[in-house]
Amino acid sequence: MKTHKVVLIDDDSSINFLHQILLEKSGQYTVVETFLMADKALEYFQSPDRPEIDLILLDINMPKMNGWEFIEDYKKLPAELKAGVTVMMLTTSVNPEHMTLAEEDLEIKGMIHKPLKVETLSALLEKA
């Protein structure tokens, strides 16, 4: 079984911590990096010495740069930096517009309601 390398992007440090523990305890995921600010994550993705990444778990509502703005800038990155990376949105929102936007965006493979459950993530990754 492949272990997925994950980047967590959420402005709530306690959520990042909780998700990191949950993912690593599952044995299926290794959290490579966590970010409180989406713009810092974009800088990281452009770093030539960053490790290979399989999965981005991205919060929607964040200050300075929200998840949707991150996706717009992420789309502009060179294809080789995004190759093999799956993006999943994390949300506490029940706004149906968010679901529609996520379904229509080719960069986003799914939307997960927080807090994260490994079973939910694994099921979505199987479909992606």
C-alpha cells in the first residue's frame, strides 16, 4: 500500500495538529508540511528542493488568501510541479455553492467536511 505525502493548509493550527495526528496514525499518510497561510504554501510548492507531494488538504476560509484564491494561483504553476498531486478542499461550510464550485474545478478532486476522517479521505482518493 502506498503512503501518501500530504500538505495541510489551514489557518487553524489546532485543526492542522489534529489532522496531522489522525493522518499519521492511519499509516496511509505522512504529513510533509503544514501551513497556516495559503500564500506561504504556494511559495513552498515552487521550491526546487521540496519533497514529492501526493495530496493537498486545503481549507476554504482563510485570511489573506482563501482556498479559492490559492487554487487560482496554483493553476498557474508549471505542470511538472503539480504532476501527481491531488487537491482536496476542507470545509465547515454547508454552502451548496462551495460544493458546486469544487465539483466544477478540475484541480479539486473532492470536498471534505471538517474535522477530517481518514475513511472519508480514503474513499474520495479511491474515486479520484
